[in-house]
Amino acid sequence: MNNTKKIETWRAEEIAKVFLLNSGLVSLLPDFDNKFDFLAISNKTPDKKILIEVKATKYPKSELKKAFIKTRNQLSHTNLPAVLMYINYDNENGYFETFKHIPHNKNQEIQVLQADKFKEKLEELITE
């Protein structure tokens, strides 16, 4: 990976950390199993865990499902709930989607990364 790509990836992960930690719902363990970027652990119920994958991208929302089909497929088949965050590292915004450990929902929606909506979806994953 070249230096520019490393910086873009690092920056996207840092932006994702801000959203995750500002939710107040989770703590993060970095480099979980080297397959995912973070493992989020519920602050209230430590046995509740969520996989977090962050993608640095400038793709528009309409292209995300197609561009990251391999990652989405991998997350939809994990045993733990997961969050895939698509971060625009220049604008410090992006999108996200959640994956539950039940059969993949084909009508799953990619959400705009807004603090309130993100916190709501994260809380849903924790309480299931």
C-alpha cells in the first residue's frame, strides 16, 4: 500500500472512531483478528460485541454496494453483528450499514452517517 493510501485509510479509521466513541455505547479494540478494523464492545453489556469495518472511499452512495460487494458479503456471513462504515476522508462524512447475525437482508439500506441515526442503529445491534 502506498503512503497516500495508508494516510487515507488511517484518516478514515480515525473519523470512524470519533463516531463510534461519541455514541457513548461502545469501547473499541483495534486490529481484531486482523480481518476487521475494530471490535466494539458494549459499555453496558460487555458480552455484546460488534465487528467494525471501515472503508476509505469517495464513491457516491449509489456505487457503494457494487464497489464493496466482497466486504459486504463477508460481513453478512459473520457470527457477530457488524457495521460497515464508508468514510469520505476529505469531507469527514460518509455512510454506514449494519449486518445482523441472521440471514442477510437483501433490502438492507445504506444510511447517511449522522450521529443520531448511527447511535440508534448501533444500539439496535447491542440490544439484540
